[in-house]
Amino acid sequence: MGVESVSVDPATKIALDVPVADAAIVPPPPSVAPDGGVRAWLQVLGCWLVFFNVWGFPFSFGLFQSYYELNILTGMSSSNISWIGTMTSYLLIVTGVLSGPWFDLGYYKVMLLGGAAMSCLGIMMLSLSSQYYQIFLTQGICTGLGCGVLYIPGLALVGRSFTRRRAMAMGIVSSGAPVGGIIYTITFDQVIDSLGFAWTVRVMGFIMLGSYLIAFPLLLWGTANTGDIASGTPRKLFDKSAFKDLAFWMYTWANFFLFCGYMVPFFYMPSYAQFELHMSRSLSLYAVVIAQGVSVIGRLLASAAALRVGVMIPWLTCGTLSAILCLAWIGIHTPAAFLVYAALYGGFSGALIPLPPSIFPVVCPDPKILGARLGMAQAIGATASLIGSPIAGALLGLGGHGYLGLQLWTSLIMLVGSLFLVGLWITLVKRRECNILI
């Protein structure tokens, strides 16, 4: 995806095409992989439906954040409520690090059925929940674990079916995440008044169940690339030599600080629109829909730019502009300006998803340890996703300044991430003694 030509063996190539927020270590493809065909593209469609749920539902947590604050959990702080959504994302990523080796050992069918059952169960039990601990267990933990079991093996299945077209296939699969977020957000808005919270959540659960039932035959029918219990070998999950690699740490901390702030606007846009701008619930939710929709365009444009000028320039540009937009959020006081902000933030921040994994082969050129180091970096990044929004929520209303603390935190923490990107860029140029287009 960048202009830098990196020689990577087939056992690691698949790990390079996974979006960072969706990424962990992906199992290696077979030594001779096909490159498409009807069977492979049906798997792409099936995995798109999986991503529609496993990232689309967590992406829609902003609507739950706002609804919980106004209705169900009125006595809880914004910070405490946000732990529910961040726990979902955290478990999704961390469980994904472990589900890759399970896929290698041939347990994909078990994980597909078990993960789908657990995530649907979590949503259905959420419809019966009214206390904080109940919502945390169902939406935060049960749904997070179920989704985490699903997403990396799905990418692995698709990756084993492509060689030259793998990046295209992975890009299509990852687009299911924002589309799912949009559909779940619109569904919630359209039925909450007529059906109430319990049945609205059940409708969302039926959407998830129905899409999984469509995805199962597409993913499993006539396929022979779901791992091999007899010969599968788990990958190395830890490489202590990474702790001595400056480029690894620059990459890891850049992602950590960027993702401390990345999800904050998506979580708090609806509540900000309703509390500060007095927008209707529907319009405030559509601000998130706009941001998610434009993020798809941002991902595509950033990937296209990376092909021409390398990854570092668009990555640094989009990270810095996302931070500046969060700072500009402080000066927004009208609904029209807020919707423009939502679109711009969605577009620029969306680029932070596909770019980091494509530069990782330059950060770690040794294919034997690339998977282990990428998994380590993603585990640290998952922690950022866990703590970023709760910290921002704890700053909400601090000193009677409304959302100012939250906005400053988001902007400054992402600027720190951009500074680490500059350090990474300099480190890679010096190490490789090449031009600045990396």
C-alpha cells in the first residue's frame, strides 16, 4: 500500500493488509494461494457481513452513550458509561490476538458458530438489562468476547484465497465496519420511540443474527482453507527483542496515543449535540452517521495517496489534522458547523485505520518476527482504546467547563501521537538511508 517495496514471504504477507483498528496477527496463507474465483469472492461477502457486526455494532456505541446518559443510567458519570463501549473494543482486539492461532489449528467452524452465538446472546440479554453491571456484562464483555473470536479468522480465510488481489479483498471486507455502524445507528433512531429500548435492541440482535445466518454458508460451503488441526502450528506471540528496537516503540506509541483519542468523538458526538447544541436526538445521531460514511471515503483516498507518496506523509497529515479538528471542536456552537466538523473528522480519522499495518514491514523487515511484533503493538493499542474514552469522560464537566476538558484531551493526546509519527519517520529514514517517501 506504500511506495516502499518490501520483500515479505507468503506466511506474513496477509498481516500487512489488515486495518489497524481491526488488526492483530493474521494466520499465514498456504504456500500457493489462489487469486480469487467465485468461491473466494463469496468468502469476501461472508466476511463483509461478519465485519458489519463485529465492528459495526461497537462503532455505534455513541448512540448508546447518549441514551444511557439521558434515560437508563442517569445517575452514572459519562466516564463510567463509556467503559462499556471501550471494553467491547478492547476485548475484540485482544481476543483477536489469540483467535489467530486457534484458526491455524483448524477451529474456525467452532469459533464462527460460538462467536456468533455469544455476540447475539450478549445483545439479547442487553435488552433485558437495566442496571449498570448488567449492561457492562452483556454489551461490554459478552458481546466483546463473541466479536473478538470472529474477526481475525474471517480475515485469515479471505487472505488465504487471494495473492495479488488480497489488498482489494481486505479493503472491501473492512468497509463492512462503518456500514454496520451506519445501519445500526439508523435502526436505533427509527424504532426507539415506537418500540422502546428493549425491543429496539432485540431488532438490532435479529439484524445481527440474520446477517450471520447469511454469512455462514458463504464462509463455509465448499471451502478447504480453514486451518488444519493435524499440521497447524501456532505462531509466536511474543518477541522480547522488540524492546530494543526504537522503530518498534515509535510505531507502537504513535498508535497508542492516536487511538487514545480516535474513538472519543464517535462516543460523545451525540451527547454533545443534544446537551450543548440542543439538537434533536435524530439529528445528533446522524452526525455520527455522517462521520462514519465519510470515513469510508477517507480510507480509500488515504490508501490511494499512499501508493504515490508512501504511507508516512498521509498518515502524519491525517493524524495531525484529526488532532487539530478536535481542537477546533471547542469553537463550534451551531448545528451546521458541528455537522461539517463530523464529516471532516470522519474523513481524516478514517485514514488512521488502513495506513499503519502497511508500514509495519518497514518497521519490522524480518518476516519471522513480523507477526509477533504486530500482535504486541496491537495489544498495546487495544489498551489505548480501552482507557481513552473513559479518561475523556472523566474530564467532562470538570471545573464547570462542559466539554472543554474532553476536547482538549482528545486533541492534545492525538498531537502527541503525531509527534511520535515524526520520530518514526526520522528513524526509518536514518535506518534505511533512503529518501523521505516511505
